[in-house]
Amino acid sequence: MVVVKPSIPWKNLTQRSLLKNFSPEDRYWMKEALKWALLGEGLTSPNPAVGAVLVKDGTLIGRGYHRKAGQAHAEIEAIEDAKKRGETVAGSTLYVTLEPCSSWGKTPPCTERIVKEKISRVVAGSPDPNPRNKPRAVELLPSLGIDFSWEILEEALFLNRGFYHRILTGKPWVIGKIAMAIDGSLSAGVGEERWISGIAARTMAHRLRMIADAILIGAQTARADNPRLTIRLVDPKGKIQPWRVIVSRSGNLPGDLFLFTDAFKERTLLFVKMPWERVLGELGSRDVGILLVEGGAEVLHQLIKEGWIQEVSFFLSPLIIGKQPLEDSSTDASFLSMPLELVNPSWQKFDEDMYCHGLLEKGARFLERVRVEYAQ
Amino acid sequence: MVVVKPSIPWKNLTQRSLLKNFSPEDRYWMKEALKWALLGEGLTSPNPAVGAVLVKDGTLIGRGYHRKAGQAHAEIEAIEDAKKRGETVAGSTLYVTLEPCSSWGKTPPCTERIVKEKISRVVAGSPDPNPRNKPRAVELLPSLGIDFSWEILEEALFLNRGFYHRILTGKPWVIGKIAMAIDGSLSAGVGEERWISGIAARTMAHRLRMIADAILIGAQTARADNPRLTIRLVDPKGKIQPWRVIVSRSGNLPGDLFLFTDAFKERTLLFVKMPWERVLGELGSRDVGILLVEGGAEVLHQLIKEGWIQEVSFFLSPLIIGKQPLEDSSTDASFLSMPLELVNPSWQKFDEDMYCHGLLEKGARFLERVRVEYAQ
């Protein structure tokens, strides 16, 4: 039994995740496959994270997950696992969280192997929108006499939201992250190295870095905080440090910043005076699926206003700092025409801090569109 | 068995509340007395909320609570209750959440009655600092041969924090309340009657009004929102509506505001160009024990800065409104020399909203001082 926890709480998503015509047995095994997929979360880019289990006569005979781009796909891992156990794969059912590939990438097409192994039924949990799969498994496998069905797991779509967004729009899925005191103050002081959040919340913030392919900040934050933007508080599990991206109007940044001098300096990108659409396009072309924006406030403000953010992660601490002077906002105009409500907001306590996570409508609609358009 | 919930979650307080030399039996009965005290929460001003149980041979023989100023004290209610049940009060133990009074108020001194009824032991849960009790029960009862002991329940101190603060400082205990979107925006629009919080959180906000003797707002909020500041979403249980207080620099307020025209207009006070110390002194002299400050931001800002706030209640909603333009605060000076950490912060979910409650150090220190100074 694998105990795996997703980086982002999925409570609300899970409640709606399974369509009604999923049988209890299929549901059970697909959830099992999803647990295996989670082991690859954040590690498989530019590939999606995928898990698979092989089931015969109600018993699991093999399981696997995609560990890293270039290595075996989940389906192949599950088949090899079954063989290692001395099981007969022929006649089994394959549960796989993402539609099997039907084209040559760094590895041979999984559909070929499925046919060769005489797997009799395939159940998929999410579509593969990669255009190079022609024809897709959804068409190919039935034409070869294999029983193919699927139900879209929202968890599987969500797990690979960066992959879907990059493939379908050419731009990364953007997560806006902020740490705030409950009076709205965003920082506890300049250069004081004073964290607003406690260690448990900061560890959660590093789990967010684990699922990111790039982390972006504004030049002002780079100058004021001189952050490293690396994964440190959690085990990086061999993950290459995410790109560190600075956006700047002037390009004037001190040469001795950690981002320019540390062991990962080749992973730093500086974009000068570039519109957001181009910044995101550049990152998409570098295979960035998930972009984590860590501030400052002005950068987040611009991205929210222009509608580039799909998901938000707010860390709130029970502090009154008084930086944000709590001005009466009753007379101020909003930069938004309508308030943005978080979709499926979840609150999670980390010691004395609170973490609020949710999708913006932009993100929720995108995932819904994938569900509807790619999985008829 | 009474099921009573305090208006404010007490989880953290409870963990520290009982001193070690409280026997398990005393602890059990004092907690029972506290449940009865809670029934009077918010209804007894200017008196404290008090509960009492009479116990004989390990069995409860009577219970009562103070319902309203002018009516019987909790001790007397418990004695009468025991008699109604046909129990013999003589020789019993009285558990009372606050030290019995020893002076004539609107009713005779409880110490007299305790002696008369031949109660053999009295256990008190908090001190009565009212200077007219001379000598206090703590001295008087032992001198009359009654076994008197106590342990201070932090819950009992907290329940009557307004009473203690008004008696000992002449000013009310101040609770700062604010409703905020997670981007720090404080209002969703002028005159739009658009609430930031959902109905569950707003009901909790009316529970806060239930424990308040006065509710204060700034003139700008009065003009922009035209609030009623009355208890509506919860049953007022016969409570007189709290004073509604407006502070204004100019005194120029539209005469048709609800606060000046509704059924409770005699309960509205307007303070013009008055320093906070005097505003609070005026309210204290009107027997205001708990003052709930509901905004606007500038008023809260001033009160926090000058150190008049003991307790804060923040309602956070999973919304991005964009009124607070998330300005980069890294270069702004704080109006506080040090961040204020909430003492014993608690987070509580109300539907999709989050409620953060805690004391400021000012408030926590005050209660600690009462505990140490009044209950040797």
C-alpha cells in the first residue's frame, strides 16, 4: 500500500472527480493508479506524471509510474513489474491515469506494447492532448480489438495542469503565491531576513517549488530580498532546480545576487522590458509547464489584472505588521471590474499559519475545456 | 446536560486553564459551572457573567447563572434551584465561576446567604475586583469558618474580560474586527451592499455583537456603508442593542443615516474630534465593558498604533477584489516598531471563509495581571 499525498490538497476536487458510470471496481483501481502517478509529481517535466496498475481477476499484478523524461512510461513499468512477479499480463486490464501514447518519443509507443502483451482492456483517467499522437489511443486501441474506456479524473487533469496548459496554449500554467500577515502586510522588513510564515508554511512553499518548472520574481524583490529560489526545505528527489526568472523594466540588477552567482546560475533567466505575453511564451518554449510567481506584489498585481494567473496560493500569518497601512479602501477604485472568487477554495493550517489555495475561474475553465474537448 | 458554546473558540486557552492543584472532581464541577455562566454571556453587563453549581456527595443538587443585571446572582439561583428540588443545601460545596460578592448592590451580598445556608465549602473560578467588596469573599468566608479555595479558570477571566477591564482601567476591552479578502482588500464596493463574507461568517460577526456593549465605527464607514450595527443574524435573547458609536473629525454626517433614524436611535453616540483616550473613558463611564470596533481601516489603524486594542477578529474570504492594490511594501516603513503577534491565535472555518481570532499582547498581559494580582 502506497501512502502518497499530493502537493496541493484535493478535497474538493475529489468529491466531484468521478463520473457516475465508473464502476466501483474501476474507481478503486484508478485511484490506486493515481497514487502511483503522484510519486512522479514535479519530476517528469516536460512529460506528464502518470501512474498505471495492471489488474487480473480482481488482483493487482503490476504497478508503475513515469519517473523522469526519457525513462519508461508508466504502462511499461507496470508490465515489467508484473513480469518480474511472474504474472501473466495477457488478458489483464490496464488502468492508466493518462491515455497511452501512440507515437515514438524517447521511447516506443505504449499502444504497440499493449497490443503485443495482449492486454484485453484499457481504462484511462485523462486524455493526452499531444498532437504527435496520431491516431490517438482512444481511436487506435478499439480498432485493434482492445476494449478501451475512460473516465476523466479531475485529480489527473489537475496533476498535469502544467503539461496540458503548455501543450494547448504554448504558455505555462501560472500559480501566484504570496505570504501575507492578516493585516495585509506583505513583508516584515527590508533585508531583515524576517519571515512572515513559520517553518511549516515555508516547507509547504517549497513543496510548491517542487512542482514548478520555473519560479518568477520582479526585479524589486530580487534587489530587496536577494532570494535563492531553490528547493531546500524538502528533498528535491533528483529534480533539476526550477528556472529562476527575473523580470525587470531597467535590467539594472546587482551582479552579486545569489541568482547570478550561486551553483545554479545557469538556471537564471533575466527578461528585460518584455510584455507578459512574451515572457510566458518564452517560458513555454523552454518547456515550462508550471510557473510559480513568488512576487513582488506589483508583479502579481499585473498578472492578475491581465488574466495570466490560473491558480493562487496564499499563506496567511496571525501577525499585525502595519506595513500595509490599512487605508480606507471604500473610495478606491478596484483594478478589477469584478471580484475574482476562488474556485474550490481550500484552507489548510500549518502550525499557526493558514494556507489558502484555489483556482481562479481562468484555470478552472481551462481544465473543464480539456475534460470536455479531449475526452468525448 | 447543558450544551453551550462560547462565542469565541477557547481551544488554546482551555489547554492551559487549569492549575495543577485542582482535583479532577473540582475541575469537573467548575467546568460544569462555566457552562452555566456561558448562558449569560453578553447579557449581564455591567455585571459579569457567572455560573454556579451546588454539589453534595458527588452529585449536583442545584445550578444557576446570572441572567441579567438586577436579577439574582448565580449563587442564589443555584441555592433556589436546590431547594426547589427538595435538596438540603447545608453541608454542600458551591462551585462558582467568580468570587461571590460581599457587598450590597441591587441584591444582598452572596456571602451572607452562603453563611446562612451553611454551605461548607466554596470554590471560586476567578476573582471579583470590584472595589466595593470590602472585605472580599476570599478573606471574609474563611474568617467565618467556610472552606474557601479557588483556581483561576482562564475561560472565566476571558468570559468577563470586558468587566475586568472596565473595573480596573475605567476603559472598555477593545476587539478590532475586520472582514478582508485574501488580497487584503477591505470592501467589495461603495454602496453596493456587497458583502465580502458569506452568511456563516456574518452570523459569527453578529455573535461578536452579542458580547459587545458598544460597536464603534469611523465617520467614513458610516457615510459609505450606512450600517445599522444591530444584532440581527442571531437571537438577541432580550439583550438591549449595543451602543452604536461614531467617531468623526468634522461631525458632518448625513442626518438620514440609519444610526440616527432607526428604532434604536437613542443608542447612538457621536464623538467629534475627541482623542481616543477620552472616547474610551467616556464609554467606560457608560459601563461599556466590551467595545467592538468594526472599522473603517483608518480607525483600526489608529487604535492599533496607539495600543488600545486587546483582541482581534479577522474574517478572511477567498476572493481577489483588487481594491488594495497589493503595492510593493518592501520599501514602506511600518507604523509599528515591531510586528504584533497574535497570542493563542485560532483559525476557524465558516463555510468558505476563515476566521482568525487572537489576543494582542496587551490583552493577554492584562488577563495575566488579573490572575496574578487578584488571586493570591
